[in-house]
Amino acid sequence: MRHMPISPVFGLMHGIGCLLFLAAIAVVIWMIIKKKKGQWPPQHHHPGHVPPPPEATASNAFQILDERLARGEIEVDDYLSRRAALSGDRPNGAEYRPDPAPQPPHPEEGAGI
């Protein structure tokens, strides 16, 4: 009886398949450990990003704004406009409403003919 030669590609594919299977088992074990420690699902934080405090209120925003003015980080005009925006009105006392988006210019009729 004659034996068929085994291709080297088969051995390579078999080895890669075994490695992928072992990697999948390692990932499942890692997820189970993280879940037991209460760290799953992972929180995605960008470097340098500080998440806001859980109970950020408007009074906290006003306090932070006051502190920035006291430290000289912002100018008085900037302070007044930001404070007005936080309270929902404009610095001159008018109610705050966002400016409407500018409309694109309409082509003149008959142009290009």
C-alpha cells in the first residue's frame, strides 16, 4: 500500500490553527478573571482625559468658572460670556438662542444659460 506524502502547508496550517485555538482559550480566561475582579467591560480612557465627576452640577460649573477667573486663566469678558452661557442667557440680558445657520447663496435664475 502506498502512502500519500503530507504537504508542508498542512503542517503549517495545523500549527497556526492550534495557536489560534490556544489564544482564544487565553482570551476567554482573561475575560473571566477581569469579570470576577469587576473590571469588565474595560473602560476606554484616552491618555490625559479626566472623566467628569459623577455629580457635576451647574453650581460646580459656576464655582470652577469663578476659580479660573481668580487664578487669571480667563479674562473678565470671557468669564462674563461663559457665565451667561451657563445660566442660559446672553451677557446683555437677552435670552440665549443659538444663531441660525447661514443659508447658502441662491444662484441667480437664468445664469449660465
